[in-house]
Amino acid sequence: HRAAEWQLDQPAWSGRLRITSKGKIAFIKLEDKNSGELFAQAPVDQFPSIAVEGVTDSSRYFVIRIEDESGRRAFIGVGFVDRGDAFDFNVAIQDHFKWVKQQCELAKQAQNPDQGPKLDLGFKEGQTIKLNIAVSNSNWRLLCQSQVLCSQQLHL
């Protein structure tokens, strides 16, 4: 797809674009900028995919596959005046699918907790640790009186 082939100076529609998600699916919603009424929406179940594609000649334009309630589909071109908005659009979709991937990995780890590397944090034979605990004199006397510890070094 090439944006240069579109009538960029006379867009067929102008409005607000929002990205929402429900579960693993992201929805690109085209809404009226004043009323918020839904003009069209494009469900995106994976990225990159045919549901959202960048054009070959610009970073500000994309082709999205919109779909109505009955399942009919059409491809339309979407463009952003500001390159930063186009970048944010692309990153928002990528971030959603990074989140989906992380959720899948967490679910797999929860099902198979023994698969991950085991971390042994126990003390080995003969291993010691030294703790220096700052205790005021009055508190130190209380500790010594209760016979808990009478040295500022504790050997485990």
C-alpha cells in the first residue's frame, strides 16, 4: 500500500482514533471527534498482521481492516497529521501484544512451576554470615537482660 495514491488533501472522514482492548484482542476505534459516536472499528488479534499494516512510503499512514457487527470486512487507509501520533499509535499496539505475550508466559509458568531454574538460597555447610546491628546502649542492656544476645555480632 502507498499513501501517495490516496487523496490525502481530501480525507473521506476525519475524527478521533482510540485503541481499547478486551482480553487478548485490541480494538482500533474510529469515533466522531465531537459526539464520540463509533464510525468503525478494527479488531486486532495479533501484531503484525493483516489487521494493521504500515504503508511503504510513509510512517504516518496505515491500512487497517475494519469489521462490522455482522462480520463484513473492509480495508481503509488511516493517517496522522503528526508523526509523533503515528508513532504512539504503533507503540500502543505493540505494547498491548507485549502484555498479551507476558500474560501467556506467566500462565504457562503458573501451570508448570517446576520448569523454571531452582534457586538454592540455603546456607552451605560451614558458611557463616556476619550481621552488624546498630543498637543503642539502653536497648542493648534490654537485649542482654533477656539473654537473647550479648554480642553485637551474631553467627548463624
